[in-house]
Amino acid sequence: MCPRTLMMLRSYHGRVVPATTHRVAEVRSNQKDDTLAHGNSRLVKAVEALRRGKIIALPTDTLYGLAAGVRSESGVRALYATKRRSEDVPLAICVGDAQEVGNYLETGHLASGLLEELLPGPVTVISWTKSSSDLPNCINPGRRLLGVRVPNSCFVRAVARQYGHALALTSANQSGDRSTVDVTEFLEIWDDVRFLKYQRYHLHLFLSVLMSETAVYLDFRRR
């Protein structure tokens, strides 16, 4: 994080919590990303799958992820079923731009510009769900606490923008298995995925003790 961001965090006294996954990918790619084009075929296919209530697999700036559209109850339930995850375990959501985080979380107490300094990036921002958010009941029912991501991935953000709503986003693995950084590491769930984006990464894998330098949760609840 840059010095200005660290100063803003210290002034707020936000709590930085290391991410709990066991592996993380640091992307080293100089390839030009063309996914911002509205007509990109992969982007169109991914968004169409989400609108049909299907789940998709796609690389983020940390790990491979599974996503469903938050407006699709069938998609969210499929996400839980594919993960073999209890519906009592909450999901994080993903949006296309830092400015959208305030549509879902209480952020009025944060320093101006803080979220724009942090995002996009390998950060999950945690706070209370905004009472006026349009999240459907299928997303974390009965829970006020919510995590929101804006990944540093042109493709993921483009999918969220074109879908027009937030995405439910989780790691591409079955619950209890290690997180994945390559499509070959979650072969057992391929049949449940309608769209899969393959991307060759130049990866540096880190032990969980280094996670605080790469992927973190930032707890921004108003105290």
C-alpha cells in the first residue's frame, strides 16, 4: 500500500485481517487485456450465463473464483451446491468499481478517497450492509455483515459492469479443499460451470504467513 493509503488507514483505525486462504497468486502478466470491449465474445458468454442463473469460473487477481449473479436465486443456490457449502456460510460479493461499494456497505464514516486508493486490488472490504442496498434475500439472509471485492482484473470487473448488478464471488474449489490458481485444480466441478475463462498466469505462490502482504480483509465496521 502507498504511504498515503497507510496514513488514511491509521487515521481511521481500520482493522487489517490477513486472508484465510492457503495459497495466493501474484499475477505477472504484460499481456494486453481486451475484455473491456462490450462485444468481446468471452464477456458476452459469461454475462449470458449469469443471466440464465448459471455459475461461471474466472481468474481474479488472487485465485480462481466461482461467480453467480446476485439477482439470481437459482444461481446463488447452484454456487452453494457446487461448493458443497452450507448456506449458513456467508458469501462475499464483487462489483465493477470502487464507487459501487457504497451501494452495498455503510461507508459514510470512511475517509474520502480511501476506497479508491485501495481498490481495485486483492482486498475484501467488510462493513455493515447498507439498509438501502438492493441485495436479494438469497444473499446471506439474516446477516448484516458483508464483504465486498473489486478485483484488479479487467475481465471480472467488465463482467460485473455488463451484468449490471453485483456478483456473488467465492473461490473455485469445494469447501475444505485448497484454493486454486489453475483450471486443472478444480476439474471435479467443471460439469457444474457453464462458462470457464482460462488464463495462463506467471505465478508466485506464497505461504499463508505472507498473505497479509497480498490478499487481506479490511474490517471497516463503524464501532
